[in-house]
Amino acid sequence: MEETINRGHFIETIIRQDVATNKNDGRVATRFPPEPNGYLHIGHAKSICLNFNMAQKFFGLCNLRFDDSNPAKEKQIYIDSIESTVHWLGFDYGSALFASDYFDQLYAFAKELIEKGLAYVCSLPAEEIRAYRGTLTEPGKNSPFRDRSAAENLDLFSRMKNGEFEEGTHTLRAKIDMASPNINLRDPVIYRIKKAPHPRTGDKWCIYPMYDFTHCVSDALEGITHSLCSLEFEDHRPLYDWYLDNLSVPCHPQQIEFARMNINYTVLSKRKLQLLVDQGHVAGWDDPRLPTLEGMRRRGYTPSAIRKFCDTIGVSKKESRIDVGLLESCLREDLNENAPRAMGVLRPLKVIIENYPEDKTETLTSMVHPQKPEMGTREITFSKEIYVEQDDFMEDPPKKFFRLGPGREVRLRSAYLVTCKQVVKDDQGHVTSLICTYDPATKGGNAPDGRKVKGTIHWVDAGNCLSARVNLYDRLFMDEDPEKGGQDFTQNLNPASLEILNDCKLEKNLAHARPEQVFQFERLGYFCLDVKDSTSSAPVFNRTVTLRDTWAKVTGKQR
């Protein structure tokens, strides 16, 4: 039994012990509580996976509950995105819950604190509340309104609710300890006046509860057993417990904190991501360069790769910076196993096969996945004119260059052996096309006479291909710590984070690519259809990730 209890990360160990001792009647209930004021990012994925996985592992439940207690910043578009994203990651939560579902009960619990002499209406303006709070080294001082009677507080609180006062004139505060070394316990605000219509409750309320109060009471009302939070809420735990200890709630969940995710070469802060969007450094919250889950989904990241990444990094109490290469490695591993293959030429160079019949087009067969015959085959066409990559030709190639060059023979993937006979140039001396010959006896790529050809390159049929735009995405920042030395992170942006290639030539089968379906463009990387910018006549593909990590080599970074 001891071996079972000690298995897994520290949160799993706590939950196992609770289940073993029949705490909470052996139940496990967790929740993921996002604020609907922005889009989720990869850091949220860690919390989503942790909460849902713990519930699933112990046959419990996990709620998706929106903390919608600040109507000025909340939008339905964020709610829709968050719900869709959690489902996309592979988790089911039934129906979403909302803190606004509990506004009546939260109001009643606030009155309970007033009646117990544990809350009061404070008429100090916000700046004076901050000044009275003190500092980390100096205690705060009591509000002059701290000793109002329960009756007066109930009356003022009711009038706040009824809209008699303007914003900023009154707040409801908990009466705890203005000398507490924990600033969170120095009479925190419970309710503030905010005259903004709520997306779900309309104009019913003009006072709204603060997060610390809303969160713990909502947890208790939902019967949550383990309230899993990121480490910045550790100092808030005494307040979480104080509220629940002093209210007649049905249960007292246990708050447990874990280290949030930090990844190099990126920023994981809603405020900083908002700045990138607002200043036009990226093309919106779903820009594939951003670590938002909307952006990663658009770029071609798979739910299984993200779940694998979250499982690999684990859960701990210690803050650390994770190498983004690990995230990319999880993605490559998933895509290498599951992505169908296709051929695409990003920088086309025309090849004319002079001994191939002028009016002939033949259909060849190629594997959908070379290691998975069960995925079947695909048909590709071959004719007199094809495209190859410009990088697959050198006019004066070095000895170990095993691709096309004058007089050199290469293998065309799933087709024939071809030999370069002539280089055609324009008036400026730029190579415009190659004249080659093919060996008809080498169909499929093997020579009957046994001659060995080291080089194999990809190609597409010039007469039967798809013209497309391809976006080559790379890391958004140049330095692994975008704010190194206190610098402005926007000054660290990678100018090569997006390269747009027009008139790329792709295998015709890609005309039927489905949204979010990732393909391996052979020898080039993994790519998916951009459903936002593509049209039926002008498809756009995004590079999801390269075939291997070349970042350190290209940038000279030590990793």
C-alpha cells in the first residue's frame, strides 16, 4: 500500500492518501476555473490536464467553472473559446458552470459575515484603502469605518446592491487583522460597486464579489474536494480557509498549490500577450506564433502532443523554466507517428525531362506513411515537367552533396532516377530551369542494373499540382529569456518568426486537406491547412514544426 501511496507527483500522493483514509467520503472533485477575459495559453493546459486527470484517475469529477465576476472585461467569445479548447484537449465536463450561478448565495454569505461582525462597509476610496493597508514591513491601520454596527453595515450593503451609490464610494471588506504579516488578511475587499451589465445576469447586479471570496465559496457549493491552484495563490490560502471557516458552507475544500509553467523563448502572461496583440506585433490572439491554445491549434499542434508535454514536465512546488524544445519534441513524436505524408515544393525550380513523352501523364503510387502500411497508399501523377526545390540543385556541388548537379543522377521519391543534363539561366545568370533525362527502367526508384544512387529528393508534377501560400513560423523571441536583464520583451522579438512563401507547389492530394489535419511534407517538416486564411482557390498552409530541432545550430544558442 505504501508503494501505491508514494507513486506519482506530490498532489497525486495527497489525493491518494485522502482516498485511502476515506476523507471526503473517498470522493475526488476538482475544477478548472478560468476567467472569461481572454484566451487560454499553454500554461493553462497544465492546469486543465492536472485537474481533469486527477478527477479521472480517482473516478471523480472535474468542473469547468467560469469566474465571471468582473463583467467589464468578460466576453462571450472568450467563453466559447475556452469551452471549445477544453473539449479539443480531450476532456469532458458536462455543462459549464459559472460563478454568476451563485451570485444570490454569495450575497447571502456576505450578509452572514456582516451579521457575525466579520465584515463591514468601508467608505474609503481605493487609494486610501491601499495606503491604510501598510507594507510588507509595516502593519496596516484600521479603516475609520471598521466599527460600524452590523445593522448599519447591512443597510449600506443593501443600498449598494440597490444601486444607490456610485462606483468607488463604498466596498464591503472582511474584518480580519490589519496587522497581519500576510497582507491578504488585512481586511480584504469582498464586494465592490461596478455598474456594468453582466453577460449572463444583465442589470440585476451592480455589486460584484472579488475573486478570493467567489472562488472559495463556489468551490464549497460545488463540493470540490481538492482546489488546485498555481503557486501565486499560496499566500491567499489563509484567506481561502478564513472565509470557509467562518461561513455556513456545506464543505471545506483543501487548496493545494503547484508551480505554474514557464517556457523559454516565450511569455505566458495575459497582459503581455495582450500587449503583443494590441501593438500589432502579432496578427491576433490566434496568431500561430503565440503560445495561446487557439494559436497553437491553428498552427497544427495536436491535443495528444500537448497532453504528453504536460505529463512529461510533471507537477512540483518549485518554479523552473522549461525548454520549448521539449514541447516541440513531444509534437514531433506525435506527428511522426500519425501524420500522413505528402510532397510539397516551397521554392520551386522547374525540371523538364527531355526524353519523357510530351503528351504522357502517368499515375504513380506512394505510401501514405512509410512505417504504417495500414494507412494505405496515395496516387500522384508524373509528367514531362516537374518542380523540385531550389536547394536540391547546385551548379558546382561539393563532393558530399548528393542531390542534383550537372551530370548528377538522383532518385525522385516514388518515381524514377533522373540525371541533370543542362542548366537554363536568364539574362542575369539566375538558374530558371533544368533539363534532365529519366531512366524508364527505374520506375519506383530502383535501378535494375544495381547501380547505387545516394540522393533522393521530393518533387511535384508541374501540370497537376496545387499552388499555395506557406507560412514558415518560428519562435517569437530571439533570447530564451525575453525579459533578460529587465529589458522590454517587445525589443527581443525574432524578425524571422514568420516567413511567407507565395506560389509554392504542393501535391494535388492536399486540395482535400481537412481543417487541423497535419501532414509531413517529406524532407521539409510538418504543415497544416490554415482554416482562417485559406480559400478554395487560394489555400494557405502553416508550418507546424520542423523535422528536427535546428534552432541552436541556426542561432548559435547553447541549449
